[in-house]
Amino acid sequence: MSFIGIACVQLEARGLDDAEEALERALDRLEEAGRYRPEIILLPECTYPAYYLHSLDAYRRSRLRPAEDVLRLFGESARRHQAYIAVGLARPHPSGRLRNSVALIDPQGQVLGFHDKLFLWHFDREWFCLLYTSPSPRDRQK
């Protein structure tokens, strides 16, 4: 039997005003988790820019790093620790709304892909869009 080491990083839920501080904290915690040499490091939903977005308008007014820069930083960490990293991000969508996504980054620091949250709870629907709808059981039978 094989074992896979997984490190789950817990972070304080922060608001948009603390996006840079939250990013620094997440990267620091990745360094801490990487010392245990896990194969996979998991970070929370909306690690960047914030768990508390306040409003879509507040997000749009915020001065945030481009997603490519944030992904590059997490990619550098993945490469340094030779681990897969799954990190939650709020990502812009062409509709003007956001996607609540997780990015999977491989041990070489490359983004393998994204998966968007499928179940938007309560206030999530105020700023996140649901891009995928699974077929109903009735549709699957056709």
C-alpha cells in the first residue's frame, strides 16, 4: 500500500483590504507546510484575494495583483517543495462577475487547470457565477 502526504493549510478569513497581507500569510504557511514534504498542499477557498469580498463593486474597486502574478508565486512554492498545490482563488469572468475557483499547480510550478465551485451558498451568488450545471438525473437517462 502507498501513502500520500497531504498538508491542509488553515488561514484566517480576511477581507479585500487585507489581500496583500493574506497572500503573504498564505505563502508563509506554504513554506511551513512544505517542511513536512507532502505530495499535496491544500489551501482554503478564496485564499486570494479574500474570503470576504464584501461586494462585487468592492472587488472591482480593489487594487489587486493580476491572477498570473499570484499563480506564479504559488507555482514557485510548488516547485521549491516539489508538491502539488491546490489554492482557492476568486477569478474574474468575462461576464463581469467572478468565479470561485481552485487552481491545481504541479510540482514543476505549472498550472494544470481550474475547477469552479459548483454549489454556491447564500451570499456567494451575489458575486460568483455558476459556469457549470450538471445534468439532472432525468437528462442523464436520455
